[in-house]
Amino acid sequence: MVGRSLAKIERKAVAWMWSAYSLFLFIDPIYDPRPGLWPKTLAVFFAYMIVFTIFISTRDERIRRWMILVTFILGLIGFSFNGGSTCLFIYTAAFIPFSFVDTQVVLGLFAAEAGTIIAERYVLHLGWPNTVIGLLLMVVIGGSNVFFAQQRRADCKLRMAHEEIEALAALAERERIARDLHDVLGHTLSVITLKAELAGRLMQSGPQLNLERAALEIADVERTARKALAEVREAIGGYRTRGLGAEIEAARDTLEAAGVQLIAEAPSLSGLTAAEETVLALALRESVTNIVRHAKATTCKLRFFSENGRRRLLVEDNGNATDLREGNGLRGMRERVESLGGHVELEHRAGTRLLIEIPLQPEGATS
């Protein structure tokens, strides 16, 4: 919750930074001595500030769309006497892709906006330079924001899918733990209870024979308890070694939701330490996130194997991602792998190939 609140504050701060372009409204009044230009410009500016504040403060899409329309109308009003009002047309084009999902609708609104501006230019006999500059910036900024808006929606869907998968995985894990503990301890504890009760009755009865039988029952209780302890430890060890396996299944679900087929080859996941499992699971999660966000792939091949004293996790896709820049996710992955003495190889050829190698940890290592 704290992270989301900080992200929201950061988005609003960035939005207010972009509002600085509205200062272009004051270029004409500064250099043009026409009487009455300053009051009209200030009226448009403060009206837009109110509209902009409402736009970034509400989550209601209907209100946001009305604010876009009002911004465009203010631009038409201001453009009739102030060429700098083209900045309001640019804001309109920048907001539209984030408020309308259908790309055809967005392009249609762009065309309607451009047509209205050209019509106003002819009706009021306004200058071409400001009109052409405004239209050009509308195309560049509006077109760019179409891409950014689609990417933001894809990120949101991916985040929701991850949250849903993690919630389902946590629920399934709790149910599995409950079943395993019941199977491991249910019968054993029942036996211990019965034998302890029997030993108590035998000890109370008094005769030497009964006391000897009670001692045997107590010894049997001890053996059963030790056996139960060993089974619990074995079960807990099993939980620790299923993290990567669970992450592979989560990766399959995420990739299938994005239309990507996962071909996984992981013959054995036994023997992994907690540190190895954590590093490999997080690396797999990051690589799957990058495939869904950037690769536009249809197939992903995953292979986990151990040879020559090293564990290797290979993830390949047939996408077209070509960006070799190292972001926070890849940097964090590399740092975690290197902390275990391993290394990361990333190649972009016919798709993306990610290879993670870590040396086998000594027996009994936990970190």
C-alpha cells in the first residue's frame, strides 16, 4: 500500500511538471502590446489550471473525458487571440490516449481535433505558423502517448495477473501444507495419545507386570515421537525445495495468459539450497516479466540442469526484443546471481537468450 501511494504521488508530481508547458500562453502577451491581451490570457490560463487539477485528481473516466473536451475548448478560445494557446491542443492530444482504450477512437479524435483547428484558422484568418507547429506537435506527442498508454495498460494487466497468480498459489500452498501436516502428524499423534493413556492406566494398576508393560509403551511413545519429528523435518525440507517448481508453474500461467507457449525441461529440482532456489526463482520471474512486456514472443523454452559442478537456468524466446540496456530488474538479477559466485549471460539474436550459471553449493549450505 505504501508503494502504491508513493507511486501515485510521483505520478502527480510528474504531471505538474508537464503543466509547465502552459506557460507558452504568456509568450504573446510579453511581446505583443495589444490592450486586453493579458486579462484574456490570464483567464484562459487559470481556467486551464482548474481543469488540469480536476483531471489529475479524479479516477472517474467520464469526468476526465469532460476535462479533455473543456481543455480543447479553452484552446479554441485562446487561439483566437493568442498563438501560444496551441499548447492546450497539445495537452488534449496527450490526454486522449490515456482516457480512450480503442486506438481507432483515439485516431478519430485526433483527426477531429486537427480538423477543428484548421477550420478555426480559416474562419478567423489566423496565421499558419502557429497552426502548423501545433498540429505537428499534436501528431508527435499524441502518437507517442498512444504507445505509452498501451504499455501502461499492459503493465497493469501483468501486475494484476501476477497478484492473482500469487494469491492462488498462496492459497494452494496453505491447503497443501494443511493436507501434508494432517497426513504426517494425524495418525502419529493419535497413536502417541493412545499409548500414553494406556501407559498411564498400567502404571496406576500397580502390579510389576503392568509396570513393565507401561515402560514398553513409554519407549514406544518415544520412538513414535522421534519418527514424527523426522517426518515433519522431511516435509519442511520438501517445502523449501518446491519454490522453483512453483515459480515454473506460475511462469506457465503468466505466459499462457499472454499467448506464449512455455516448453519447460527441468528433470530434477532436488538438492537446491534455499539461497539457490530464491535466486533462480526470482531470475525466472524477472525473465518472464520481460518476455511478456517486451518480447512479443509466441514460444518460450526453459531448461534447468546441472553439469560440471554448476547449475544452469536457460530461458529462450522467439520474440523481437532488441534493447540491450540493463534496467533495475536485470541489474538486481545479476547482483543476486553474482552473490553466489555465478554469472548472467544475455543475448539478442533470433529472440532473447538468458543463461544463469551458479556453482553448486556445499552440502548443507543454507545461504
